[in-house]
Amino acid sequence: MTTPMPADVAAVFTGLPPVLRDVRALIFETADALEVGPLTEALRWGEPAYLTDSTKAGSTVRLGVKEGQAVVFFICHTGLLDGFRSDFPELPTLGNRGIIVEDGFDRAALALCLSRALTYHRTKREVRA
């Protein structure tokens, strides 16, 4: 199932590398499997961003290009990227901000990273309880 894209986001996607469309689909697939509620797809800093606004379960995931490379960005102060690097050292990263994706990226590893981001706040709440 293809999730309709808001017009402002679609306009930005026309200038992004095609691999990010595959990542977008994976974000929605992962969110559905995790039951984190409907995703809000919007522009943040002029880039497509995915938020769990209704449930507040996760941390924002953003798609963009940095240094000519397609990147899945995560909020740096969450520490998510440190965990991703530890568990998936083969994934190319961009500083403490994101995972670089290219054609043929490791879908399973990226799906696990996305699942951690999309449940980041829910997991923190469960640990505190």
C-alpha cells in the first residue's frame, strides 16, 4: 500500500535521490508493524520528516541530502546513532546525525534502526515505569 504524500513534501521529493523513496516506504512499513499510530509526514528544515504526533511514541526521522549523499537523519541528542553504530558497524554514518543510504542498502538493519527511533519515547516511558 502506498501512503499518499502531502503536496509540499512531494515537491521536495522531486529533488531527492530516488533511494529515499524506498526509505520512505520502509518508514511507513516499520511504523505500521510497530503500531506507533499514524505518522505525520511534514517538512522540517525543508526536508521530509516523519513524526508520531498522535502517540508521541517516537523521535523524529528526517530524510535529506548532506555532502551529496542521501541520509536518514535522527535527533543527535537522543544517542540513537551511537547505538546504531555499535550494533551495525557496517552502516555508513554521517557524524552523530544520520545513516547514509545508497541503492541496495541493508533494509533489515535500517528497519531496526527506524524501529528504535519510532519507539524512542515509548521505550523510555516503559523503562521508567
